[in-house]
Amino acid sequence: MKFIPHDYQQFTIDRMVENKKVFAVLQMGLGKTVCTLTAIEKLMYDNFEISKALVIAPLYVADVTWEDERDKWDHLRKLRLSKILGTEKQRIAGLNATADVYIINRENVKWLIDFYIKRKIPWPFDMVVVDESSSFKSNSSQRFKALRKATPITDRVILLTGTPSPQGFEDLWSQVYLLDSGERLGKTMTAYRSRYFMPGRRNGNIIYEWIPRDGASEQIYAKLSDIMISLSAKDHLKMPERIDSIVKLKLTPEAREQYDKMESDCILELEEGEVVAGNKAAVTNKLLQMANGAVYYEEPMVDEDGVVTGYERRVQWVHDIKLDALEEMVEDNAGQPMMVFYNFRHDYDRLMKRFEKYEPRTISGRKDVEDWNAGKVRLLFAHPASMGHGLNLQAGGSNIVWFGVPSNLEWYLQANARLDRQGQKSKTVVVSHILIEGTHDIDVMRSLRGKRMNQDELIAAVKARIESRRANKK
């Protein structure tokens, strides 16, 4: 195909060519991969400014997406790609291959940096592209600590993401540091927090939460204005209409009793064992599991002397209310493909068992993607963490169902963008959410669709519901 860039794409390409450090915040579907490859091709074959580019990406994106995009466009065919994937022997072979663009998954970044340091081999890449840079948002992660050694000696660095700060402005510091070694937001995370945030929840000297100061967002973005491109799909593309719907269900009296006890006591006594939720995150996790219809618990393993030797994770069934509702939706969908997102492994197991007759699929490789896009898959089950980045699935359907909503905003946005994006054949994308009234489902959905609530606020919502329930009993 011949690539005729949209105006915003040409603007993005020009910025990547003209500037050595670029933070490209491009919403899903805007074509950040083709823009970046086009910039690489121009810098390499027209301007002769670079000779080797390294792309760091999520595993599936590294294995499939960049190569597919290269093969799609006529002007990119000359670019030689080499994948640094697989076993160590295969990765070394990929490094030694003659190529223009070398692609590695983010989990192997530390291995790559160590490979050159231990062998005292000069860093060979004059351009580094970090695809989905939000995966480097933690300044304590091994991948960030490794990459920060290489980016200062790399002439050009491009960060690509659609969600630069999914959990808050704190996520920006480490990403920007990879571009400028602390020039804009400070040399350390401590300095960044001190300037733009104030302590929130704390226990003595231990601070659990940092709250942005008044005007912090404007100040931060002003600091990044010379290196950041921020584009929204709705401003540049004719996107399909999107309809969000809520399917609200009620628990049976028995399931409601179990749920309310868990919510109130954080401990649910079960016939086979005991579910214990020891902290805030664990409590909310258990509540979301129960709303979906099952919950994990630890069953003690006892030896012949009656001594507990360990614990085995089991699944306790709670209800089939969501499964029943989803079955009605599938039957009413007139055979149209449907993508169903789930949260927990026991969700997946129960979904596969209930809908076995539809021969449901999941994405485990290129063949699954091809079959979905070819309309050969009626029911696709997917976890948002593995489905988010780089998968172009808009050709296969326009119906999304959330069997259980995730508390991770980035997962939610990225997963929806697999179908709600440029190239969608249908005029309308329908995103349905199966929720249980009076449960943590509602709290998380409110958080995703409006104000992004932190863990404390989510717990506060749970407590408010408990107090209301107690008041009604009186």
C-alpha cells in the first residue's frame, strides 16, 4: 500500500525527524507505528543521520506489530528488521544479524544492557524507540534502571504511548528521565515530588500517597512542551460512534449475604476454607471476584499428624448471574462476533466451560488474530493486560463486553481501543459492562468513567455502602 499521511501524521513524522528527543502521546489508532517507521526510514536512508535503531515493545507487539506495519507500506519495505526475542541464543543471533531496526521485548531490556556492559562492547544503537513507554513508569523497576544507562549515550530517543500517566502525574518522571536525564522534571524522583506534590496519606515518616499541588499539571506540561506531541483520535479521525451500555444485575439473597459479609468483615467463611483479605487492595480484589461469581480461597494442607504444611489455592463458586446474562447477550447478538474481557483466571475457566458450544477462542498467537479479523471467531475471551497494546482487531467485530471491570485505567482504555479505532468497519462500536448493583463493580466503573479514584477513595466508597446498609437495618 502507498502511505499518504494525514496532516497530523506528517506533523508527527516531522517532529521525530527534526527533534532528537520526542515524547509522542498519540491516542490509540492514530498510527504511531507507521509514523515512527517512516521517521526512521527518512533519518536512515534520506538524511543518513542514524544507522541502527532499537525498538523496545511489549512482547506481542515486538514479535508481530512492527513487522506487520513494515510489510504493509511500500515505502518501508527497504527497512531490514531483526527480532531480539526467544532464548538467549536466539537473542544473540538477532543482535548479530545485519539489520536497520532491532526489536526487543521490554522484559529483556536489562539482559540487553548487561550484554554490552559485561562484554565491554560499545552501545551500537544511535536511536532508541520505547513503544508503550508507560511500562517504564516505575523508577524502581529493573527495566528502567537498565535503560537509563543507555539513553544518555543514545543520540535519538522516542517515547510512544497513548496513556502517559494512567495512575497519576507521578508516572511521568521516569519516562521523561529517559529522554533528558532529569533536565526538565528533576534529577531524582524525590526532587520531582518535592516540587510538584505534597504528602497525602502517611504513617509517621512513611508517605503512602503524593497529591499534586495546585497548578502542578500545567507546570509539568509546560516543562514538556518542547518535547511532547499530544494528539487525540477524536480531533483528527472520523471515529465510529461508540455506545457505552450498563447491564445492571442483582445478586440472589444467598449471594448477597455472602458478599455483604465479605464487604463488612473482610473475611468470608466458606464450607471448604476461609477467604482472608488482609489489606485494602486485597479486599477490593476479593469483592470484584465475588461480583463476578467466584472467589479464590486458601485451603490448608494437613499431614497425617494434623499439622498444617501449607495452603492450596481453591475456587469457591458464588453465583452464575453474570454468566446467565452474558449467555442471553450472546444469543441475542445474532451470531455477530463478540469480544469479552475478564479479570480473573476463574472467570476464564467458567466462561470457557459455559460457552464451550460456541468454540470460543483467546489470543495466543498470530493465527488467532488473523481468524478474528477474518470473522471466523464468534466469541473471543481476553484479559485486558494481554490484549491492550499493539493489536489491530477492529476488522473482526464491533461488540465488546466487560464481564468484570478492571481497576487499571490503562488496561481499560487500551483494551477498548482494540475495536474502537480507525479502520473499524462498523459505524458503531458497542461497549457493554455487566455490573452487579450494590457491589464494588459500581465503584470501579464510576472511577473508570469519571474521576479516577485512588485506593483510599475506593475503600471509602465501600465503607459508605456498609454504613448505609447498617442504617437501613436500624
